Amino acid sequence: MFWYHWMMIVSLAISMLACLAHIIKLIRLGKPIDYSQKAGDISSAIKYSFTKAMSPAKKESAYLHLPTYTAGIIYHLGTFLSIFLFFMIILDLHELLNTVLDIVIIGFLALSTISGIGILIKRLSKKTLKALSNPDDYISNILVNLYQLATAYVLFDSSAIVIYTMITSALLLYLPLGKLKHAFYFFAARYHLGYFYGWRNVWPISNHKN
């Protein structure tokens, strides 16, 4: 193994330990306390929270902004793909990819990076979004954009491994510090949302409309 392998492994270990601390904190907090009288099925509501409630048709912030929602989906898919490729690169398995697959992956990562840049431009250009934004919003977006771009670049040119290592390590070390840790808090947030609306018999919506 080369030095850049170790640098990424150490960065990953530090990042995962810090994220584990967040997960332990969530577990210790336990279930949300609700002093009102229970009126619904919490289990069904939690299931709904992770399934149908995620549909753009059920989210006003999504169906009123479908281009941005679509860009966000592509952006996240590009991130998931980059994470998968990270482990392939760590294990030196990326060389197993053939030329055609490399081209397809690079093309998709280029599209996902453009989507991320588009989201950043929208945040910078719209007054309402800009007023709600803080430095972390910009840092997180730029880091992920660079990470996806670096992933595509290293697939195209293996000599770019040093650049890829620096960007990847920076992203991993920033992950538990900024909004990128929503990768872990997402599950707790959806659970609590389902618990809250299930307790009050608001979710699943189908129980009321069908």
C-alpha cells in the first residue's frame, strides 16, 4: 500500500469514529417524549415516513421545484457512486473497470457535478436561499463537487491520485463537522417525523384519504 492509501484510511477512520459519536448521542437521547394522548399507529407512520412520504408528490418543497429536486437526486446518486468507487480505489479494484464503464461513470459524475454546481448557483443567486445559508452550506457543496470531480478525474488519469487523496481526505474529515453529517441524522430525523405524526394519527395520509 502507498502513502495515499494510508492517508485516506486514516481520514476515514477519524471520520467514522466522529460519526459514531453522533450516533451514540442519538441513541442515548432515545425516543421523543410526547405528553399528548396517543391517537394513531406509530409503526405505520414511521414506515410511511421512509417510503411514500419521500415521494416528490408528497413534498411541497419538491413538487414546486422539480428541476432542483431532480438535480438533487442526480447529485446524491453521484455522491453514492463516488463513495462506492472510493472503496474500490482503496482496494485497488478500480482497475477492474473496463474502458466503456469508465466513460459511463465519468459522464455521470460530470452530470452530477454540474447538478451540484447548479444547486450552488441557485443558493447564491436567490435572495431567500442566500438569507438562510451559512458558510457550512457553501463549504459542504463545494467539497462534494470537488470530490465527485476528483473521482471522475482519477478514473480518467490515474496520476491524479494525489489530488484525489487530498480532496477525499478533506471531505472525510469535514463530514462529521458540517451539514454533511445529515447522512447519519437523516434516519433519526425521518424516524422522529414518523413518530410525531403517527402519534397524532396524521400519518399515514392514506388512512384518511382512502
